[in-house]
Amino acid sequence: MLRSLSIKNYAIIESVEISFDPQLNIITGETGAGKSILLGAMNLILGKRADTSVLRNKEEKCLVEATFNIKNYQLENFFTENDLEYEDETIIRREIGTNGKSRAFINDSPVTLDVLKALTEKLVDIHAQGETQNLLDKFFFCEILDEMSKQGVVVKNYKETFKLFKQKQNKFQQLQEEQIRLQKEFDFISFQLNELSEAELNEEEAATLESELNLLQNAEMIKKNLSEAYNLIDGNEFSALTQLLQANKQVSQLANLHELIKELHEQLSNITDELKLISRKITNLSDATEYNETRVQELTEKQTSINRLLQKHHVAEVKELIALQNELQKNVHVFVNSNEEILRLEKEIKQDKKILFQTAQRISKNRTEKIKSFESKITSLLHDLGMPFGYIVLEQKMLEEEKLNTFGIDEIRLLFSANKGSAPQPLDEVGSGGEKSRLMLAIKSLVAETITLPTLIFDEIDTGISGEVAQKVGSILKLLGEKHQVISITHLPQVAAKANRHFFVYKNNEKEKTYTEIKTLAGNDRLHEIAVMLSGNNPPKEALENAKRLLN
């Protein structure tokens, strides 16, 4: 609901402030006084583009600010999704700078025009004469018929299920695209992985491979040298160990005679023990060292394989090859799992689509049952609004299962005929502006009984009518205003008399330039304005009496 509107430096408006009634607001005034300018300013709030041509004073910026109460519109998610601060009383501001640049704000947060439009189209619906707006939307009547069928819960559940269904479809498509990409690489990845797997890479083994290979390749020399070393240490009666043992024996006989000799004996004993240990190690190593051509070939091939892989993959260490192998294994795992996920999703999507289609068929059947009732009610209202031969037909087209959408399987088009004997045709092809406007009013008034509508703004919807029909239009606007906020610009006194709040737009010529002002009419001021609308300036007593009757 629109609480208030503030306009500064727009066209011939210097500054106006308007506070609206929650129900029916009527705006009247002489032709050219600036009523359409108010709508122009309102269109800025709705995200329409503008430039410096709208500036009254080219040296100051234009500012239009609207305050809305959005408590009943369930828009919290919209604010969250767009990173905006939610307030029940939301302020929307539009600024046009002296350089022509535009800025838009929602609760003081700057937003793009697309975000602004996305929000305000949920808050305001402007209908100027000749426009058919959502009457041409093939899904608009689905919502109306759903409300008439009282199947709101079923439709809500269907939409939630359809949303999940679309998410699955999107995921399925992404997986397919990813699979196609991976398929192109899969053979190459598999080849690389097999090559690395066959190398049986082991970081610890790689570190000892070169040492073992050196030992085997030099086995003959190692065995010969170790044998000679053993002979020198302990291989004959003149070996180093034999000589040391004899020397230690001589020293041991004197150990009790001097403390220093005792120490020498102990040191020689340690040396001979160590030399015996070394001798055994040499013997063991010599016995274990045998040239094994098969093993040498095996280790040589493995070393060659590792070196080739290091060079091929431009890495320096075996651990890097192992990391690459793990990464390739993950890619293969993703590919294999994506196949399984694709098959699973494909099965689920097929089943979900079947269930959705069955639900959509039931929803469609319920809509079909309410079409005649809707056509009858609208046709009756058209007769009341001065179109005795006017009638509508809702043309229902049911889609195939493949074209399921968030509204089900129905596309519903409105066909209209205003004249006796004329076949109904698409609304954008027939009907005058006035007829379309009254049709819009009839539909909106019926819709208002079931659907929460935004603020409705009608721009001279009653052009071309008078008398009893004008009285009926006023009554319908009044009833519509009891359920939803309505703002209507009119030239008809019968309509103006129904207002909960009556605004009068006029030109002020007191300053050097003409500018538009607006004031709220009440009491005798309002009575006088209704009388002027009936008979012109300086209304006679009879016009004042007629105005009083209209107001009563």
C-alpha cells in the first residue's frame, strides 16, 4: 500500500507531498493542471528511465520518494535475495541529477533499475487507457481460476515440487555437460593413470632404489675388497686382530702393577672387541653380496621408468608423481560417479514429471470447471458498465507433458467482444481504449475478491462514459477500494464522489513561473469541486444540490 509520495523539481512540480488513503483515492483537476505529471513522477519510482528533461530547475536534482507499507506482501525473501534491509514501511527513492544520471534506492540502499522494477511491480499496477497489461498474460487467469477453485494449497505444493523438479533438471544438465567435458579427457586421463599405477610408485622404495642398484652393479668389486679387508683384519695368523690380541695379552700381565697399564689393557680389550664386530659385519656383507642380473635389470627398468615419468610430467620428486596419480584417480572417480548420478537423476526426473503432469491435469480440470462462472460474472459486470452486448471467453489450451511449467499445463487467453453479433477475438486486436479499460476494471474488481492485488492506479479509466454507467464505475471502484488501495484520476463527478480521499490538482501562477500543486479536498471545498465538475465554474444552486446528493 502506498502511504505517501513526495515529488521535488519534476516537470512543472516544484514540491508536493501527498498522503494516500488505504482505500479509494480520487484525483481531479482541470485538463493540463498536472494530473498526468503525477503519474510520470510515479513511473520513476517504478523504474522508468529519465533524463534532464524532467528537471524543472536544471541546476537542482529531481527527487521522487514513495513510502509503502509492505507488511502483507510476503516480500522478505526478495529483500534477502537482493541483500536489502527489510522494513514493513519501505522507502523507495529515485534521484535524477543535473547531469542526467539516475540513482535508485530502497531503504537507503542503492539498487539497479532492474531490482527496483522487480520490487515495484509487486507493489503498484498502473492502468492507463488502452493498456491491457496482464490481461494478455497467458498465465494471469490461471491464478484467478485457482483461487475460484479454492485449490490454492494444491497449486502451492505443485509449484514447490516443480521448483525442485527444475533444480533436478538443471543439475542433470550440468552433470551431462560435465560428463561430455570429462569424456573428451577420460581416455587420456585413464592412460596417464594406468601408466602411473603400473609404475607402483613408492616414495620410500624410490629413495633406496639407487643405493641397492649401486650395490648390485658393483658386487664383484665389493666382494673382492671386503675379502681382502677381512684377511687383513682377521684372516690369518699375522692379521691385525691376531697381532692386537697378542699385544693385549702382554699388557694384561702387567695390569696389576700400574693403574695406567690397567687402563691400556681395557682400551686394547675394547678395540679388539670392536674389531671382531667389524670383522663379522664384513663377513656378513660379503656373504650377502651376490651379483643378481635379474634384480639389476628389474631395478634398472624401474629407475628408468620413474625418470621418464618425472621428465614427462615436469616434476622433480616421486611424491609429486604420487600426488598427480591421486588427482587423476579423483577425476576418474568423478566421471564414474557422474554416470551413476546421471542415471539416478534421469530416473527421478522421469518419475517426478509423471507425478507433476498428473497433478497439473487435476489442477487444469478444476480450472475448466470455473471458467464458465468467471465468464458469466465478468459479462454481467460489462453489462452494468454500459456494454450491454459485451462478453468474454477464456480460451484454455492444455500443453503437452514436455511443456510443464510453474503454472501447470494451461495457457489461458482472453477473447473479447463488445458488439452484438461479433465473434470474440484476442483483446489486443479488438475493443476501444474505453472498453478495454472497463473490462480491466470489471476483472480487477472480481479478482480483488480472491487475490491480493498491489496498489491499483487508474488513469482516466472512465473516459467516454457518463450518467448511470459513470455511477456504476464509481461504485465498482468504491467496492474495489474496500479490499485494495485504489488511486484513480477522473473527470467524472459520479466517480469523484465515491472517494475516501479526494485530491485536487491545480496550477499556481503566483510566482514568476507556473507550477503544479495538489491539495486534499474536504467539506465545502469538495462539495464545490463536485459541483464544478457537474456544471463548470461558478456552479448554480442546482449543481451544488446535485453534488450534495452524489456525496450522500
